[in-house]
Amino acid sequence: MSVIFKKEQTIELLKRLVETPSPSGYTANVMALIAKEFDEIGVSYKKTNKGAVIATIEGTDTSRHRLLTAHTDTLGAMVKEVKSNGRLKLTTIGGFNWNAVEGEYCVIHTAGGKEVRGTILMHQTTVHVYKDAGSAERSADNIEVRIDEKVLNAEDTRGIGIEVGDFVSFDPRFEESDNGFVKSRHLDDKASTALLVELIRTLVNDDVKLPQTTHFYISNNEEIGYGGNSNIPDETVEYIAVDMGAIGDGQTSDEYTVSICAKDSSGPYHYALTQHLVGLAKGNDIAYKLDIYPYYGSDASAAIRAGFDVRHALFGPGIESSHALERTHTDSLEATADLLYAYVTSQMMD
């Protein structure tokens, strides 16, 4: 059993993270939560103009740095139109299919600070009225938000403060089972965020001396493609995205191991660094799977596209049903925590 992974502490933080609404573009509250955790830990950090938070722990070697990143932003939506019937038409934030949120409870966050409850439904939901209730296309034209207020028209809806551009967050429905499963929306990537925060807590509390100065970049725009591609220190040599492993047909990743990505839709990750991670997993008896994610990009690949001269790699817990009702297991969280610790305490490759 791992002596690094603090199960109860990590799950408690994960629950607070997923229950703090943070669709991309609306992340101030969750980033304030991260900053508060860093204050309590006593680690030095800075805030970026885009709202990210970067903590730094100085190592023995201050000339070659490492950077690890996870992201707090999630999928969500924004009000595209206040319809004539008082309901809301949405536009997506991040890549998901409408069927993944049909029937979900949600919150509309108004510019005035009001939170209004609602339900995401097909316009043609009522089977006693609409013959095509089951077959109609799940699309932005047919999906709408039924607001939990007495509204009959657009004027009524605007009267309670709802307007185009308001953010909409989805209820996470967090649940932990007695047999180790954790299911919730937004485990991508708040599971990895919780693991990074708890890694920092362990390093500081145990006064662990790292071989390299290491930065921990908690980004807030990954789901829209550019979370961790700025504010990267010039001394950074290795850049690790800590993000979910993709599970499905043809994949090796599962919910019980740490998933190390060799390639995603952006192309191969740095071969030597990826193999270094595999070697650390083998040498420390950490259960892992090496995998390729066909429809995937990360903050590490965003940094490469932005032109940074770094070795980049990607690993994280296996997440079932990504961008929908997600699930993982504490075995996967533990394996990821162990690989994180093994990596930051290992010597950098020559």
C-alpha cells in the first residue's frame, strides 16, 4: 500500500473541487480555492493574468526546471439566446455531446451574481405531445434549459437577471462508493488537480528536497485549448501534463492503473521522457498502462504548439466515460500519486 497517497484527504479535496462550478471562462472561485490551499500549505506561488496559479518548490538544481500541470476548468455552457417561451438556448464550452448532459440539473450564473436553478432538456421531451421525443436530434437547436422560476416569455426571464453570455454549470453528482469507485462529472481534470495539490502538501510537510526546481501549474483554460502555454519559466526542461487517461474500445487504460500516454491527436509525446516514466513505474512497482488517445490534446501539447523548447509527457488516472458521467477508482488515483512522487524525486534525464 502506498505511503504517499492520502486517500481520505485527496477525496475530500476532490469533492470540494468538483462541487465548485468552473466551466472554462468562469474559474475565479475554484482558483481562489486553489490559492487558499497553497496558503495553508505554505508554498510560494504566483497568479497569472489569465487566472492560473503556479506554485514553485526550489530544488538542488536550480538551472534546469520541471513543470507539472493540471487544470481546474471544466465543460459547461453559456446562454446563447433567451427564447420566446422563457427558456434558454445554449452554446457549449468544451467538447461534449448534448446527450451527455440531457436531463442534467444545472445552475445559471447571472452577471448580477444570482444563481438560478434549471434542467437541461430536449424541447421535444414530453412523449405525450411530441412523436419524435426519442428520435429528434440532440443538438443546440433542440436542447434548452427549463428554468426553475415562473417565466412564460423572454421578458420574464430577463426580469430575473438572466441574459445572453451568462455561464451555465452542470451538477457534478459526486459519489464515493465503499469499494473504491469515485464517480462525478468533472473528474477531468479535477482528480489530477487534487493529486497535485496533495503532492505539494506532502513535499512541504515532509520537507522533501527535490533534485530539480519544480513548478506546479494549475491552469484554467485547458478545455478550450490554451490553459498551460504561457508563463512557463525559461529554465523549464521537462513539462508534464497530469490529465485523464482515456478508456474505451482499443484502449489499454483502465480505472485501476496510472495511464501514460505515448501519443494523442497532437502527435507523439517525448519518447525518452515517456520511457523514463515507464521505467519509474516499473522500478517502483506502480501499476501502469501505456496508451494512445486518438481524440485528445493536453496543456503539454499546447505548450509545444506555442513553441516552447521542452520535453513533454502526459500521464494521469484512468477516467471512464470522459466528458460525460465520469468514473475512476482510488487504485488509479493511488498509482498516479505514486508515479508523481517517483517522478519529482528522481534525477532529471541527461
